[in-house]
Amino acid sequence: MDRSLLAHHPDVGSALRPAADGQRARLLDAMIRVVADQGYTAPTVTDVVRAAAVSRSTFYELFTSQEACFLEAYRAGVDVLVERVRGAVREASGDWRAQLRAGIRAYLETLVAEPVFTRAYLLEIHAAGPAALESRAEALRRFAERYHASFEQAHAADPALREPPPDALLVLCAGTEQLLAERCREGRLDGLGELEDVFCFCAEAVLLGPPTTSPED
């Protein structure tokens, strides 16, 4: 199998080599790859340790359970995804809209380029139990914070803008993720780039709020 998005995480990718200190990293990467290939409920620890080329005893020295390993792998992948978005925004030239679009583009491009992690991130996380759903909720909150950073840039340009409710930003994140999950389930990841305009439209609608009207209207 190809390596997953986790290979780009500084605490994982640097250790993906045949060395004792790389065993944890190899298990995290293997977990994402095995889950993406078989689904969350089908694989066993044996499948994971075989893919990682480590022993079963080593697995249990490092993780209390298969669930714990998967959740740590999921969070590491989200770290990389968030950093890709942050880096794209930081490097974008232009106003807040250009930065917003750059972040959305980086998010979509990463998911297209990393189908192994994308399947685990969008689909299999829902099958991993209550702790996994909380990890997903935390990921949504992190992306909501990125949208709030876009609002702060927009507000600096137009102080009359009203801050969107935090729940509205979560709805924005959850809604876009649901659409992506449907595309992933249908095997249509290659077309995610076409959603860039859709996501920008939705994000601007939430960040700018409803149009104001004058008393004469």
C-alpha cells in the first residue's frame, strides 16, 4: 500500500523508516491504510501489525487498543490537513477572499491527493464509536476557527460586519464535510476541485451574514 497523509506529519513521517523509534509512526500510518482499504470494523490488530511490519506485542506496548491507535492516526492526519490550509492562507496574496479561497483550495486538493486518508477521515470515523465522534467534532471546531480567522480579516476591512455565531461556523464545516463524504462514498474524489466555488460561496454567505437593508427598503 502507499503511505498515507500521515507521512507528512512531523512526528510521524520522520520516523517512517525501519528503526525502533519509528514503530509507533509506522503503526499509525498502517492503521489509516488498513482502515481505508477494509473499513473500520473489518481489520484486526494482526492486519495492522502486518502492514506496519511490527510485532503484535509492540502494538500493545504502544497503544491500549485498536481504537486508540486509529484515533491518534486520525488526529495526526487532521493536524496535517489544518497546517496545509494555514500555510496556503499565509502564502496567498490579495484580500481576505483570496486567502479564504486559497485555504479552501488547499483543503480540497489535499483530500483529492490523499484518498487513503480521505476515506478514513470522511467515512470510517463515523464507525469508530463515541470517542471518534468527539475527535471529529474537535476537527470541525478547528476548521471553524480557520473560518473565524477569515472573518477577522473581513472585519478589519469592513468594521460594520457582524460576527457570525460560532454555531453557524460549525454548520458550515459540517455541511461541507457531508457533501465531501457523499462524493467520497460515490468514488468521485477526482471531481472535488469543482466544489471550490461552492464552498467559497457558502463560506462568504456565513461570514458576511444576511444583507442589511436601509429603512427606505
